[in-house]
Amino acid sequence: MANVAGVCGAVSPEVNGADTCGSSSVEDGLVDAFGDLAALPVEVGERRPTCSRCRRPQKVCLCPFLPPHPLEVSTCLYVVQHPAEESRVLRTVPLLAACLPQGKCNVIIGRRFSEEKHPELAAVCRDRRTLILYPGPKSQNLEEVVQYQEVGSVKHNVIIIDGTWSQAKNMFLKNSLFHLPKQVQLHRTLSSQYVIRTQPSNICLSTLECAAVALSILEQNDNIQEVLLRPLKALCSFQLQHGAQIHHSKEHLLRNGMYDKPMPKNKRKIKRMEKLVTDHNICPR
């Protein structure tokens, strides 16, 4: 302690602007106080009971809006999901999986998918019956692909990328496996019912909605789309009744002068936003 006192006494108050010894004592006290706090036992809050089928909290369970039995479909879905989607509260993929038989909606989480780490997915990508649902200049309309096929004659696999539009674009471009299947897009005009989350344009759909439209086309059964969208509508209705706001698409906000965020300075982003306003058919990935 003598050495500490000697050092403190050697520092002039005029130079240091404060009593260094006193400051050191206060800091030591704070360290001790925080140390005591850190030693306290952490109380882990009880998680709300979750429904095993729809994966929603039991108090807001959506099972009454799900089909009483899983829909019988020949198509097999592979949802490649960005890791950030896993922690979102209002996800649509659990609702999709709850409507389909086990093994018909396979969720694979990750950003990068290689043949070494994901041999099963790689095999699916190499299968000639596999389609990847991703819009773009190289995409063929899904209706045209199955136009002359009999129902159930070809058991398709469909890959859907689940994430924000920028995440989906990044995943598609940086995974060579996703460039192997035939690339398809939806040609039907359908406004998104997922109104509690902002979409880039009016024709952009949630993952569940994409799957619903694709399955109804591949299975040639429009009732599938209606059944799959029922829990999504119920989810949005519940959220709106409890304080959520309707989220218009970015395209709608720009067209109607309602976009209140600062405009981007990046020229590419500005061009993309201008295209949202001028191009009625764009769904920017």
C-alpha cells in the first residue's frame, strides 16, 4: 500500500485535474459492486408453452386454421433458410410445414451449401425433376413447365429460398448448387396477404405464399392454395387486432409519396428503387 500512496502523492492535482487516489478508490468500489452483481444467480424467465404442431405459443395457437389432416401432395419442398429467419417470431415456414405430411417440407438452415457438407441437398439439385423457385431473366413460368404433364406423373422437388430479398439474392448467387435445377417463377398475379411484413413490391410473396401457389400449380388443385393461406390470414388478422400495423410494400410507398426514409446515396440502390416505381412486373431479388 505504501507504493500506491507514494505514486498518488507524486501526481500534482493541477496537472491531473482530480485527486487520482480518490478516483482509484471509487473505481475499486465500482468493480466490487459489479462483481457482487455478477455473482447473483440469474433468473431464467419461463418460456411460454408452445404448440407442437403450429409452433406458436399455446395462447395464440393457429391449429384451428390448419387442415385437420396434412395435405396429400406428390411434390416435395426443400426450404433453404437463412439463419436470421430462424429467430423471427412471425415466420411462415412452420405454418407451411404443419400443413404438409412429414418429409414433404424439408427445412435446411444455412448461408452456404456445398456438396461435401450437404450431399442430400446436392443430390436433389442434380435431380432432373427438381425446380428452384427464383424469379429472373432465365426463369421459366411454372405453369408452362407443367402445362402438358398429367397430375402425379412427375414427382417434382421444389427448392425455395427463405429470407429477406437481399438475403435470398445473396444465397442464390453464391451457391453454385442452386444453379443446377431448372429455374422457375410464378406468373400468377397475386397480392401478398402477409401484410404485417414489408415487401419490396406489390407482387412479392412470402415463402408460404410462394409454396401455396407452386403446389396448387404442380398438383393442379387450386384448393391447396386456399387451405395453405388460411393460417397466414389468421396470423395477420390476430396481429392487426393486437396493435400491429399494415405494412405497405416499398413500391406502394414510393408510388404514393409515402416513403419517409432517407433515399439511398448508392447509385445502384437509387436505380433499383426507380425501377420499383416504373416496372410493374419487377420482383427484385
